[in-house]
Amino acid sequence: MCLDEDVGIDRDHEDPCSPSVRVLVPGARYPQIFAACLRAGDARGNLAFDAQIAAVCLEQGARELLTLDRDFARFPELTLAAL
């Protein structure tokens, strides 16, 4: 089954149709990292959602984010990559 099919996703789920894909989910350290991202990025309102994404990425070891959203530059621990 691939991710676009109706499957349950757990912490270690990988998409067998694309072995390089891994679903990132919040773990035990997420609340502390999220709070740090909120402070570091001065994230309020809608920017709090960007802080959530940044926190999950950082907790799971993803340090580079492919995005055109320049708001992620608020989070200094992330490196932004553009197409």
C-alpha cells in the first residue's frame, strides 16, 4: 500500500512505493522544541503553524526544508532549499 491509500500511519511508517519517504510525527521532545521555535521565530497567529512544522522537522533530524515559504527563515536551525 502507498501513502495515498487508506492506511494507518504510525511513527515508523515508510511508504513502500517510495522508500525514501518517511512520515514525520511529533515525539516526546516535541513540546519543548515547539516552544523554542515559537520563541526563536517570534511566531504568533498563523506563524504558529510554521513553528509546528519546524519543530517536528527538527525533532526528527530534518534540518533542510524544501519550501517557497520565506516565513520559515524565522527558524535559524532550519536550512531552506528552493526549487
